[in-house]
Amino acid sequence: MEKFSNRRKYEVGRDNSIEEDDEYFYIFIDKIMAHIIPKRTFTTPAEMNLFSKQIKECLKNNK
């Protein structure tokens, strides 16, 4: 039996970026497609801030 996975790998490139508003993080994997992550997912503000910092560092280091 074949197993299916919802995991995908995306390369970090020049079109990648992160934006946010009061409720969501938008991690753009190209100019028109983004992963949308609700901020309510995080259990503490510190956890949310760490996530944001790590994503921004990853994108900055891979451009």
C-alpha cells in the first residue's frame, strides 16, 4: 500500500518573503503563492516571535 504525505519542500529563492498582519503570517514561496499560518497557532507570544525571527533569518540567509 502506498503512503501519501502532505509534506512538500520548497526552495528558498529571491521570490520568497514573509509578511504578517494582526492575525496571520504569510510566507510567500513565489510571487502569487503563500503558506498562511494563523498566529493563534502559537501558544505564547514568545513562541510566535521566535517563529517569525527564524523564518526571517532563513529567508535573509538564502537570498
